[in-house]
Amino acid sequence: MTLPADHPLATGRTASSRLVSAYRGVRGDVTPVWFMRQAGRSLPEYRELRVGTRMLDACLDPALASEITLQPVRRHGVDAGIFFSDIVIPLKLAGVAVEIEPGRGPVFAAPVRTSADVAALPDPADADFSAIAEGVARTVAQLGDTPLIGFAGAPFTIAAYLVEGGPSKDHIRARTLMHSDPDAWHALLTWVAEVTGRFLRTQVLAGASAAQLFDSWVGSLSRADYSARVAPYSAAALEHVRDLDVPLVHFGVGSGDVLDLMHGIGVDAVGVDWRVPLDEADRRVGARATLQGNVDPAMLAAPWPVLERHVLDVLRRGASARAHVLNLGHGVPPETDPDVLTRVVELVHSATAEQIAGAEPVGADTDADTDADADAAAEGARP
């Protein structure tokens, strides 16, 4: 299937944008920048808009979700919007009972821990994503030539929530199910890949110019478990949009040991958290891929000279990849000063080649120490 004729990529509105070009491996004169969780609690206009509205209700209100998505694009001048939603939205729309508890996160009324629990899950084909499609279409209509990124949670992260019944520090129940009942694990992740893949496809068909798969809890896995019991289902989720030929991005937290495997499921770009320098990430991926990241979110509260130096160092290290999209190594902390994000965008857009080439690492992160540590860590991380 091809994209609709009025899709921003099909009409050319976003096809040559900084973001799409970088995802496709074309390095431009200016590095594109956007921030994970750029829409949300760090913005006073968001907090005002959300008064009296629960999180999932906001996600399912097309006008509200669109406005929230657009707020950081207007304020910061970022090179992309990312659709305001939540990784559990496709589950809720499929009929799974889930709520987001303030201060805790997604909580499920009935955890999924047995083969019978998996068999009782609703049919993904019955999920009604019309509100998502309308929200995306509203947003794209106002973005002009700025691309919108669609997103979905990766099967492991969503399955971990389902099995645990909510957030967990070590996802022990999910990892136990993976080994104690492989058939139930396969059925569960196959179900999640189907419902989240449909969610992602809805966003792309409605106008998203790229798609990102988030695996927030991948850092709890061994390399062997990720390769055999998780990666195939992430690939299956992305199969829902491969025929649409949009750039695909894969990001995970604590994923330094599996960056090459994440790229190996067939994506154009790999998001890197703050733990691994981008030049080392490029070496670990083992293939020419666009890298996304990886400003440390903690640095956003540092004095400007420290943050500026860190951002320029990230740009310098990102120059080793075929192309680079600057982002954070995770989401924007809620207490972040929005003016700092705007200033980061301005720095990235105006940074000269000389500034970037001359950047030095912050604090004790010397090139010698980083390279030595990276070499040691990478020995066991290569295929």
C-alpha cells in the first residue's frame, strides 16, 4: 500500500525536511532537533489546558491532543512534533481496562500472567482508532512543512506493564513469564505487537511522517533474551508500517548493550540514551545508521555554560554517524525551564562547524576515559 495522496510525504511538504532527511541518512548543514516528552508538564500552557482532564481522556480528545502536540513546536521552534498520546492508549481502545494514576503511571485492573489471561485479551481488530486518526489529521493540517512523528510502545515494555499490573523496578514477573511459559509469552507479545502496530499504522496513514517505537524497559533484559524473546516482536510491530515507506526510529532506555540488535530489526535511526556517547554508539551499532540523542536530561538544570558545552559535545560525537538528530537521552523532566529548551534549539540550529569540532566533554568525561570504558564494555556487546 502507498501513502494517501494528500499525505505530507506524498505531497512533498515534509519529504525534504531536516528531520526526514536526517532519518533517511542525509546529513544537512543544520542538525535537526526535537525532544522526547517535549509536549507536557514542563509547559505552563499545557498545565493550564489539562486542568480537570485526566491523562487518557486528554489523549482521546482529538482537539486537545492536537493542541498539546502543537504547543512545543510553536514555543521552541523544534524540527518535529510528536503526537501527544500514551503507549497504553491502543490497549484501552482495544478494550483493556487501564488507567493512569498520577504519580504512579499505568495501572491495569487485571494483570496478564497466564495463558488463560492472554487468551482472554480482546481482539485487536476491534480497536477503534478513529479519535487518534482525527487528532493526527488536525495536527498535520496546522504543522505545514514541519513533520509529525507517530509513536508506539514496543511490545516488551507494554507486556511488562500488563504482566506486572503497573510500573515495576525490575519487571521480574514479566521476565519470569518469558522463561517459565514461553508459549504464553509468545502469545502475549504477538498480541501486543498486533495492537500497537495497528496504533502506529493509524498515525502514519493519518499524516505522520515518521514512526518511533519506544522500549522504555529494555534495559532490564540480557542481550540473549532481547535477541531471542523480544526483538522479533518489535520487528513484527513495525511490519504494520513498512509498506508505507516512512522513516522508522527505535529508542530504548538502558539499551547500550543491544543497540546493534535494535538497529537490526530494520529501522533507519536508533535513539541512544545518555549513558553511551554517540561516537561509541555508532561503533556499537556496527552499520551506518542515523543516531538520535543524547543530551543528558539532568544537564537541563545545569548552568548554561555547562549545558552549552555538553550539547556541543553531543553534536561533535554525533558527527561520526551517517546523520544525527539531536534529542535528549530520555524525556524532558517536568520541572525543566521551557526557556532552556528554546535556547538549546537555538544553539543547535546556529552552531558552527568550528564550535562543534572544538567541543570538549563536560566534567570528568575525558576522551581517554570514555574510550577506555567504551572499549571494555563493547567487548562483550558485539555479535
